[in-house]
Amino acid sequence: DFKKPTLFKLWINIIAGLLNDVVTGLPIGISSLCYLLICAVTAYLRNITLTPNFMNDWLSLLFTILLVNSIQVMSLDL
């Protein structure tokens, strides 16, 4: 069932984010937070839409990625 994220998928996102932070030299936890925000927004949008629309899904995903990247850049500036 793709509508309910399992705990395993969330742990994979956290581990991938931590590895990304270590490799790229970012503060630990920033990428994990960004990945979890993307998962949360996409799960929310998937649950509220009655009829899936390809264009709306991509536009909302691009907006979410833009928002998450701006959060990441602001956290790096601090």
C-alpha cells in the first residue's frame, strides 16, 4: 500500500540524509529533515487529491523541492 509510509521507508530516508550530510559536509540532520519534509508533503498531497493529475503532481513536487532547498540554504547561511 503506497498511501501509508512504513517506518522502514522513513528510516531509509533518515540514513540516506545522514550519509548525504557526511559526504557533502553539511550540518548533520539537514538533509534528513529535507527528505522527511518532501515525504510528508507528497503523502499529504496524495491523500487529499481525489483524481490524480500528472501535471499538478509535478508542479507540487517542484514547489516542495524549491521550498526545501530554500530552507537548506537559509540554514547554511546561519
